[in-house]
Amino acid sequence: MATVKEGDTVRVHYTGKLEDGTVFDSSEDGAPLEFTVGKGELIKGFEQGVIGMGAGESKTISIPAEEAYGPHKEEMVFEFNRNRAPENFDPAIGQQVYMQRADGKTVVVTVVDKSETSFTMDCNHSLAGKNLVFDVKLIAIV
């Protein structure tokens, strides 16, 4: 039976969870995920985890934060003064919002705190600093 190797395009179904079992993403109710192993389309730990699998095989892949979205970096958390915000801008704590960087690029930030004068924004990926667990089923090597 053929097994996945670097350069293969594969289709998988997956459920992504945190270590406490909280599901953060799944393809189970939709189309399988298709990607080419080794092209860097997905986090490294996920791509490397499917190598050696055969069609129809299932496995659980544990990925440390360093091989997923990296560590949570405190320098990516900043204060945003309310007087710089648009009128009626008052997102809830935990809400993700789009902001323009000085170079014009749009970034997604998460509101982690707010006060009378400012918002505390976090530019880290929402899964940064977290170890991830994926239940993966290889549907096909394309």
C-alpha cells in the first residue's frame, strides 16, 4: 500500500483540539482538507504528522506550540488609545478585529482587555503558545 511522502498531495479529515479536549476546528462536516506535504501550506507539525500514513488510516498527532503557531509573544500585545479609534468602536473582550499596520497591511488582533482610555490588543495568533492535538484520517493520496 502506498504511504504519504514529502511532495504528495493528500486529502484528510481532521479535528483540531487543545490539550484539554476543546475543539477549535474540524473538517468533519465539510469537504476534506487537500494540501501538498512539504510546501508549507499548513503548520509544520501537521504536515510532518501525515508522512507514512496510508489511505483510510487514522491517527492522533500531538504538536508542541513551537511546531504549531509558536510561542505567545508579550511584545505582540499593545495598548490602543480610545481617542485613536473610530467613533462607536467598542468591541467586546475576546472579539477579533481588523486593524491597519503602519505599513498599510491589515492584521487580525484580539481584544484582551479594555479601560476608560484604551483597549489592550493581542496580535498573536489565537493558538500561539498552545500545544495542539489533531485526530486525522487520511482519505486519499491524490
